[in-house]
Amino acid sequence: MAKSKSKPKGDAKFVMGRLQTEWDLLQNFMAEQDEVAVEPLDFTWGEEALPYKYRFTFTKPTLGKPSGEFKLKGFPLDHFPIRDTVSFDIYLSEAYPVVKPEIYAVSDVWHPNISNKDGFVCYVNDSTYTLAVHLQDIADMLLGVLSWADIHENPDDFYRRVEIGDYLNPDAAGWAYNHPDEIDEFRAFYYTGGGMMFEAEDD
């Protein structure tokens, strides 16, 4: 007689419960808007298979990496390609949600918080990440990256971090530091109303 699969216990049970919560929230999230598509890519093994790796695809414009050599000064906005659709892969570890998710851009995105080498996204410090952060909150954060709202809305913090070299993509940070008017131009053209045009409807 085949041995039944053991149910998760202790911490594993907590993690599985949180994965189920995230999946339920994401299904509601997708039903409420059409700017973000969420695709499960990999599942846990066990009695109940739950997603622990996702691909989030946004149909929102953002800056792509400029081609060829460029200078941080005197490089106009119209030299950048505009990406209309951008995807990110999100990984939830066995220690989730105690350990924050890892996020990688799988599309070409030009932003100070996204590594130009492997697409790794820095979206929150370990000291400020809490268990109250859900994947739909991360979707909001990524929309802020795509619209450059995270830079636009905190200019003092942005300038301080550029000056101490605290960005994954220093070239993108240096360009934004020297071209604040062009960031405003991009946002005004693509994101009417001063920022992210994305709000889930309240019940």
C-alpha cells in the first residue's frame, strides 16, 4: 500500500498557508485590473501544489536600455527605447514570508534600482520589509519603478543615494541625477495625473 504524503508541519505549514493566501489574493487582484498579468511558473511538491515562482507582466511604458555608448550628461530622453510590455520573475523561498521575495527583470528595463547585469531588482531594504507585504503590494511597487515614481516622489533620498553610490545601476542613477526634467517629461507624457495610473478598486 502506498504511503500517503506527509502534511507540512511547523514552519513549513506556515509557509504553505502563506503561499495559499498569496495565490488567493493574486486571483482576486487579476480579476480587478488588466494592467498586470500574473503567471505561476513553478509549484511546490506535496499534497497541495502551490505556486512559489511567478511571472508578472505589466502593460505599462517604461525606459529600456540605450544602445551604444552614451554620456550621463547631454543624453536626451528620445534616445531611449520605450518598452510597452515588461516582465519580472518573482521567487518565494522556503523561508517566505520571513525572507523577502527575490525579483528579477526578464525584460530590458533601465532604472537605478535594477541591475544592468542580471536584472536583479532592489525594491525594499531588509530592515523595512515586513510580513504585511504581499505580492500585490510588490506589483504596486514595480509599477512605481516603471513610472519612475519612486525617484520622482523622493528626490532628496534619491540625490543622497546617488552621491554615496547606493544604486544597482549607477549609470541609470547618474543619468536621472543629471536629467530630472526629462524624467518629469517622461512621466507627464506616459503617466497623466502625476504618477502611477493604477489603483485596484476598493470593495
